[in-house]
Amino acid sequence: MILPFLTIASSPNRGRGVFTTEPIKANTVIEIAPVIVVDANEREKLEQTLLYDYIFEWGEDSKMAAVALGYISIYNHSNQPNCAYVMDFDHQTISITTLFDIEVGKELFINYMHPEGASADPVWFDMH
């Protein structure tokens, strides 16, 4: 499920991102996407490809990985995101929920290191 007012567009200095064409209220689930789960061995192989920056650690021990379908892998990172995500291991989905009211035309961000929201922790691509 992807709400129909979400769109992919160019994001300054970030490639592509997810934007809204309508205002969104806080605490709105805007996407629920299935994932393809790969085991630890397959994860090692994926980490040697372009997909490394797009996969999610998966499972209670984070040894597996998930390739998210839908728009999930297109949301850009922010330490002060306007959305949060939840990984549902049982149903093999990731959902995105807004944290605040969001205005028309705004980009939607998640925090890659902290699914629940804000944090100052650096992400792997900023440490290189």
C-alpha cells in the first residue's frame, strides 16, 4: 500500500526522494511495503553490490537483510526525519508513518540508523 499522493522526484544533492503532493497529518501510515528477506550468506553477496546502500538489516539478530519493495528504499536519510519506519519480521513488511504534519511538496525522510526518529548518530556513507 502506497498512498496515491506520494511521488518520486529529484532531491537536491541526494538523487531521488519521496515527496508528497498533498498535505499529510501526523501519525499517518503512508506506505506498507513487502520485503524480500535474504539470509546472512546472501546478505554478504548483496553488500558487494550497489544494493548495499538500499538494503535493511533484518531479523532479531540483524544478520539477515531485506530488500524493500515499493518506495521504501527511495526515502532519504535525515537525522531529523519527518517519518519513522517499522520492520514487521513476522509479516515481512516495512511501514512508514509520518511523525509530524507535512506540507504539500515536502520531501519525506527517515532516519536510517534509528527507525523511530531523530538521532545524531552518523550513517555509514557519511563515515567514508
